[in-house]
Amino acid sequence: CYEGEDLGDLGVLFGEKYRRETILLSLIYFGNILIFLSLILFLPMAFNSEFCGGDGAAPAHKCKKLSQQSLLKTAIVISATIKGLLTAHGLSHVTGRVPMLRVFAALTLLACLLLYRCYNQTVTLVLLFVIKFAASGLNILVWIVILENFPTSVRTTASGFVNFWGKIGGVVGVIGVYVLFYMSPYLVVTMYVVASLMSFVGTVLFTKETRDLEISDTVNG
């Protein structure tokens, strides 16, 4: 059934049929993974320095053991990962993929914006939990859309291409957190806001609903 097909052809992703989805999914995933992965580094640094929003003072750059309280807070936020994955997956079967892409991207952006101010430690913990929850949900939705949108002949190539931009985002995020946090927490929050805004804009522009789309084996199938 693949006769005449150039399997894994990267050029197909930038052809008229898939160009828009390829670019938008890459944009969404770049911002999403920037936040998703860099939070793993940011959380212990934030909790150990009593980070309470972008308007706080820059913490001292010193090594110290992670306290039990900081470890507990980190575990609480990380637990949002599985909750976000399951919630996004379940809701997308009811509402469709596009609405949930936008909801989880908007939720990430809103929570990041609220981090600009220091309310109290409890609010900060809740906001970081929401960010991890929403970023995890957006993550699984992107992968669902990739599998449903692209035909079998180029699906692996599409997955690899979008994932490549996600990995770039992750590297930028981790480096950004380490460099910017000790300059000013405000800069880290700004990085997260920009990344979440990129993802949100991408989801707004992404209009192709893939929930009931018949999955094809070939580009012209």
C-alpha cells in the first residue's frame, strides 16, 4: 500500500497538506517542553530559596542540602504530571483535541502570569502545581494529535521533527533557569510566560480537529 510513497520524506511535512500543522505543533511543543523539563530543575532551587514570585529578591547562589519540606513541596508539584496526563486524555475524548489544547495552554499561561507576584508560599505552591498539571496535559495532547494527524508513511518523521523542537526547548529552559534564577526570579517567570504564550498562540492558530479523523497509511490515502 506504500507503492510510490517516499517513506519518511521530511518534505511531505512541509507540503501544502501538512505544513501548517507541522509548524504549529513544533511551536506548541517547543514552549511546552521548555516549561515541562526546566521545572524539574527549578522546583528544588525555588523551594530551597523560598521563592515566592518574580517580584522577590534574587537568591544567593550557594549549595545546600534539600530540606524535607522542600522535598515534599517538589513531590507535590511533580505529582501533578500524572493528573494532567489523565485529565487531558479523558477530556479530549469528550470535547475534542483542539478545545483541550487551548484550555491547557491557556491554563499554563495564566498560572505563569500569576507567578509575577508574591502572594504567599501556599499560593506559589498551588501555581507551580497548576503549571505542571497544565504542561503535562498539553504534552500528551500534542502527541495524540501527531499520531492522528499524520499518515503512517511519515508519522515517525513527524514525531521526530516535533520532538526535536521540544528537545531544543528543554535545553533552552534548563539553561535559562540556572542562568537567570540567580540574576532575578523575575527573569525566570518572564521566560515561562514567553514560552507559554508561544504555546497558547500555536493552539489558537491550530484549527484541525483530529479526534474523529480517519487515520490513513499514505499521504494521498
